[in-house]
Amino acid sequence: MSALNDFIDEERALLVSIPVRAGYWISHIDDVPGSARDDAREQLALEKALGMIVDKTGDDRFINDIAEFALSSKGDWPRWSDNAGTVLADIPKALSLIESRLSAKDLKDYKSAIYRIAGVVAQAAHEDGAAASNGTGILSKLVDRLSVKTDMSEPENISATEKAALQKLLACLKG
């Protein structure tokens, strides 16, 4: 039985939306004007990060349920993207809900997933001024799909604005 069943629908929607909204929030922090490719790469990174969580965690883990539900709720993502700006204000409520009903491990996993997703999305585009072609052809899309990283081992392409935003997110997650 899913740990998400411990929450009412409104709470479940909040918990599932937060990691996606955090990804969109960091995506909007430092957009490259006139480029849709950075948005596409960041969207792909968001999906890959959630997929990685599903692949790396067992079905009995709360964070696995969150990632699976987020991926199956892609129809809600445009609305969640529109509400990305309020994600930092909503994180404490989500953390409090988890802390009150689930284990410390579930809370730690949730916090870690939010930060990792934001970090992966921040790395997806090159807003730091690094060369990033603005191609839209099939080859560009294939290169994007293959090159989007899902780890945070080389964050050199994260802009100063994104680094500051990640620090703000980390402070919010730490409470």
C-alpha cells in the first residue's frame, strides 16, 4: 500500500507537485531569451530525473511513489509550471506533512529528491554563457536527449543565478 494513501487528495497533490514545481522554478530562474531549446532540455532533464528516482528506488519507497505519480500526472505539469514561483513557500507545508505521518528516511529522501531534481534541471541548459547551439533539428534533439545529465558531478554549466537559487532551495529544505 502506497504511503501516499496516508494523505488526503489535496495533500497528495501538493506533495507530488513540489518536485516538479521545483524543477520548473529553477528552470525559470535564468532563462535564455529567445531560446526554446533550453526549456526543452530542462523539461527533458526533469523527466529524466524523475525517471532516475523510479529506476533507483524500490516500489515500497515513498519517494518512488512521488516520482511515479509525478510522471503519470504530466497533464498537470503546465499548471504546476505556472505555480512554480510559489514552490519555496509551499515546501515547508509539504515537509511538515511528511514529518507528521512518515519516517525520517521518507522525509530525507523527499528533500534529497527535490534538491537533486532542481540541480539536474539547472545543469540541463547552458545559461552560464557557455556555448549552446539553438538548433531545432532532429540531430539537436537527439544530442539533447543523450547529453542531459542526471547526476550533479559536473555543475560547471550552472549560472551564478542558478547557484544562488539552489542555495536558497537548500536553505528552505533544511528549514
